[in-house]
Amino acid sequence: MDMDMDTDTDPGAAAGAGAGGESPTAAAPGTATARLRDRWHATATAAGAPADRDPAPYADRLLAAWSEPQRRYHTTAHLADVLERIDVLAPHAADPAAVQLAAWFHDAVYRPDRSENEERSAALAERALRELGLPEHRTAEAARLVRLTVTHDPAPGDTNGEVLCDADLAVLAGAPDAYAAYVAAVREEYGFVPEDAFRAGRAAVLRQLLDLPRLFRTPHGTAHWEARARRNLAAELADLTDPAAGE
């Protein structure tokens, strides 16, 4: 069981944190979708899509995938939040366009009861980006980054991986209300899991995260998100392991 953490390690999530860890201001659904379509077009163009290929159908398919009914945290709002965090972290990346492409695909395939989501998402990226005519090196890098979200453990010097992973995990550094919404949404996604099993699995994920020497790898993530994320994780773990909380 994943218990989603967005690392394929943690269970529960709602509105994500913005670039500084806070939840961004909500936009009307139509406006938010239009902004995402515009972002996709700009990213595809910057990544090298030929002028004779129309990126719009790919945006529509991706946004439809991110809007599937089983999602509560892994939604278009999460996608928008990750893209906004990448904007903040982009100067750290060797290839920001590849990182943004990876963000679009990193949870494009998402079923909370399955473990192969990242691999299927990466394979989708490879097929779609080649069909769109993007350079092979950038397609391969975007797919590699999607697969990296299985562990969120980029190798030293993998600046693209550091940016994507930090952007994806920044929800952990949300303000208390945003973090609580994230946890509630993850629980909804895992609604098929009995409460006792969920609490045990989620607690194991939180302990795993707290045991890591560093949650964030970029200078910005370390400075702005690390301490707050650890406070949130520790508080949630304490609540999960309080016998009275499960009654």
C-alpha cells in the first residue's frame, strides 16, 4: 500500500502548498483550466515542439486525466501547484523545460490501488512527447524525471530531479490548514482502505520521511520548506499514533 506521500509513499491530500508552502489563491475552474492550457502550450513550444504540431489536443487529454473522479489530491490543482513551485526553483534546473514537461506527466496515470502509476505515466510521456515531435533527449529526460518520483531521491548533481522532487513534496510544508486539507484529501483517495490499516500505513510513511537526512535538495527548499515540513510530519505522526485519535 502506498499511503501516498506523493512519492508513492503517502496517503492523503487536498489543496497543495504554493511556491512558498502556502496554498495559492483559488481561481475559478474555467480560468484555472485556461491558464493550464496556456502553460502547456508555452512549455511545449519552449521544449522544441515543431510549429506544425498543435499542442492543444495533448493539453486536453492530460487535463482530462488529471480530472478523473478517483482523484482528490492528485488533481489539476496539484498540477498547477507543482508548476508554480517549479517556477520558483527553475534557476536551479539544468533543463527547466524538461522539468515542466515531467510535472505534467508525473501523475497523469493515477490509481490509488495500483503501484505502477509512475511507470505508466513515464511511458505515456514517451509516447505523447515523441508524437508531438519534441527532441528525443528532452523526451527521455522528462520520462526519466517522472520515474524518479517513485523514490523522490535524485542523485547528487541531478538538478532537474532536485527541482521536480522538491516541487512535488513542497505540499508537506504547507500552513496548518493547507496541510490538514492535503491529509484529508489523501485519506479520501484511499477511502477503500480500512481506518486501522490506513493509519498504520500512513504512520510508516511518515516515519520513513522523518528518518531522511533531508526532505528537500534545492537551496530554496532547504531554506524555506524543510523545517516546516518536518513539523507537519511530526504532528501528523503524533496524531496517528495517539490511541484516542482513532476512536
